[in-house]
Amino acid sequence: MWPDLLLFVALFVLFVGVLAINRITVMHKAYLAFHFIMMLWPFGQFSISTTGDPEYQLAYVKLAFIAVSLLGPGWLVFVLFLTGRAEQLNRRRAFVYLVPALVCAAFVIWNPAHLFMSPIDGTYANRSYGTLYWVLVITQFVYFFSSLLIMFQSLKTVHSLNQRKQLATAVVGIFVLTGFSVTDMLINVLLAPWLPVVPGLMSLGILLSDCCFVLAIYRYGAFDLISMAQRDIFEHMTTGIIVVDESGKVLEMNRGALPFVKSAKGEMFEMEKFLSPLQTQGEVYEFLYQYRHHPLDRLQTEITLPENSRHVSIQISPVLDNHKSLLGRVITFHDVTELRKLVDEMNRKNEALHERNLELVTIQEELFRLNQKLEQMAITDPLTGCYNRRYLMQQLEHELLLNMRYKIPFSVFLFDIDHFKMINDQYGHLVGDEVLRSTADIVRSKLRRTDILARYGGEEFTIYLPHTNREQAESLAARMMIAINENSVTAGADEVHVTISMGIVSEDGEELAFDDPKQYLRELFSRADTALYKAKHEGRNRMILAR
């Protein structure tokens, strides 16, 4: 029992050490959760030896193997953080990663028909393992190989020697834990009938692997302010960057900062001393005041270096922890001399372009008005002002899909003017055109804003009426026919009165269903045309409701 106890204490000391000497970041949280899971195995193994009650022993054994079940996903998540792939860990993937482990943990807790483990001589201090135990072992090996694959892929893409050492050390830790786990399984499970039990093998492997992980974390700087994943970009940026702690000590700086900053890494950077030749400028004085007394604010200023007249933009961003406490500052130096020249040149060109822009605005306004007029001409009939047939069909395809989706009733009228050819022959086409215009105006006055009136062809018109059932359609058609009958057009000494014949199609939205809206429209207007033909055949000046 003592080896497991001592190894548990060692793991606990490491856990407290990491917790005590570091600020907690997201990566720390991932590591500490992984560390806590590893601690449960030696704790459970030690606790089994402290009691002779089989129920307590079973509870401790289950706790230890639940920890083993969660070791795999903990391993995988920690590796994702270590290799800089934590952004891949969304909720869906985390759930997928966790499901096999949770299933294994459920097997441990349930232990159906002792298929996971069973006591020997009534005690769980000695136990035999069943099929579900090997399911757990295989699952953990799958997690192991997945984590190992991610580590090797990262080793291929990382160019920083420091980070390669960090990942290599973590790989060693994975192999150490796996090696001791396999040895423990071989000696204490497979060869248990022939060899004496060797306590603490897996616990020792957990401790040694954890030491490797801690070494990878602290010796090679996985938790530095400057992320290892960004180091190559950081070094090759043309913008000068230095990172200082809260006291002003330089923690990191890139090559781009060398022309501006004389301080080296590990030395103190004094902003007051750096800007001392320029403190007579009011803007610089205000910047230094903000720098001293408001360390949590983002600051920016632009200076002109006296030795070479270069313009330099300085930006300062605070680095804060979760409690909004200052960890340090990131100071950037960007040479904007060429940008200044370009700005001056652009200002001169802008003055020349300003007048041209005014002319272009005038031309654009005229084009906009012409485009509006062309667009209106493209969708309307020039004689009657109604929409044309092409626009009607485009709108109806969209409307029909909405009607089918939301179960909206609608109706369609198809009508033409009775004996229109006789009017043209007797009074001439000018009177005929006036009859068309007058009839369209009368019909339009009876419609709602959402209704669509279109000239279908010649003296034929069609009307689309959304949210209109059969009874409402018949009532509206009757009013329209009365209004048209009462209307007249002057033709010399005569007053021309006209009537219309109409075919009506009404659709109940509840029963509306089709696959192809174009085909349905053809069938719809075929029904309306049949009803119109029937109205003419029965004597005109009437409406017929299509079946």
C-alpha cells in the first residue's frame, strides 16, 4: 500500500506546486484537470488496502478505474493545448472525444455480471478482470495513438528548436506512462497467477510521465507570455515589438525593435528615458502621463526621431489576467515615414479628384434615375401601366412557394374585354387603346396594394390575389364587372360601354402541393383559360369558377 501512497503524495505536491507558483491560464486549467485525473489512480489503489470491507474496496477500485477511463480524453485534450490546436476543441468534438471514455466509466460503475471485474476470495484487493476490462484497455490505447499522432504531426511542422524539445519531452512522457501501464497489466493481470503482485507500477509511470510533462511545460516555456506557436511570425515581423513585465523588464523583443530600442532582453526599458528628448511636445507629455498613471489603458502616439527625422508610431497594449491584473505590456514601434509621405501625396491628389467626384456624383444620379425608368419599363406594359406577363410569372413562382409553405389561400382572375375586335373595327385603334387603359384603371381601383394586375396579352388581363379564398374572389369579381359595365369611353358622338368575361381559379392553401412551380403555373392558367372560354361560350359578360 505504501508505494501507491507515496506516489500519490508526490503527485499531490506537484499539483499544489503548479497551482501555487503560476497564474492560472486556460492551458494551466487543462493541465491541472489532467493532473488531477492521474492522481486518482494511486489514491484509489492505496485506499483499497486501508479497508477490509468489500463494498468500500469496490468503491475505491471503481474510482481508480474511472480515473483510468478519463485518462485518455484528458491526455488528448492536454496534447491539443500543448500543440496549439486548442481552437479545434469545440463542443461537438469534445463530446465525441469524451463519449468512449464515458462509456468505459459506465461499464466500470455498472460492472454487469462482473464482466469488468470480480473479487477473488470475497475481496477486491485481489480481483480478476473480464471482457469489459479489455474494452477499457483497447479504448485507452486508441486515445494513446491519437495523441501520439497529433504530437508527431506537430513535430513535423514546428521549426523552433525550443518548441521541438518541448514536444519531444511530452512524447517521452506519453511513452513512459504507456510503458509502465503495459508492464503493470502484464505482471499484475496477465501473469498474476504465476508472478507475485508488484504494487505501484502504474502509479510510478504516472509520476514519471507527469514529471516529463512538467519539464516540457516549464523548461521550454509552454506558458510564456509570448506563445510558442507565434514565435516565428514574431521574429520576422517588420514592426518592432517588445514585451515587458509590470515593472518594465524586457521579457522578449524581436529584431524589428532593434533600430528603436537599445535595451536588451532581461534589462529594464524606461519609456521616460526613451522619450526624454521629445518631452517638450505636448502630445508626448500627455502620453507619458497616461503611461505612468493608467497602465491598464491602451495607448498610442506618433513621434519624430530627431536624429533621422523618421516618423514612428508607438502603441502600447496591456497584458491582463482573468482578474484584470497587469501582467505586462506589449509595446510596438512602427516606422510610418513612408506612410506619411503617401498621406501627403494622397491629400494633394484628393484635392484634384474632389471636383471630378462631384461630376461623377451628378452623372451617377442621372444614371440612377435612368435605370429606375428602364427597370420600370422592363416590367410594365407601356399602354396600360399594368405589369407585363414576364414579371407576373416571375412573381408568381415566388408567391406560390410561399403559399405552399405557409398554407396561404389565393385566387387568380383571367379576363378579357368582350367583342374588343368589333370596337377596334368600328371606332378605330385609338378608341380601342383608350378602352384598354380605362378598363385597367377601373380594375386597378378595386384592388389592394398586394394584388398584382398584369396585361396577359392583347385584350386579356390577369390578376393575382393573395390571401383570397373562393367567396372573396367571387365577391370582388362581381364588383369589378359592375364597375366596368358602368364605365364608358367617348368615341366622337358615341359612348362606348364594354363588358368582360372572366375565368376564376381559387386555391385553398391547406391542399396546395406541387413539385415544379413552372408546371403548376401552366396548369393553373390552363384551368383559368378553360373557365374563361366557358364564360364566352355561355354568352359573355359573366364569370366562371374553374374546377
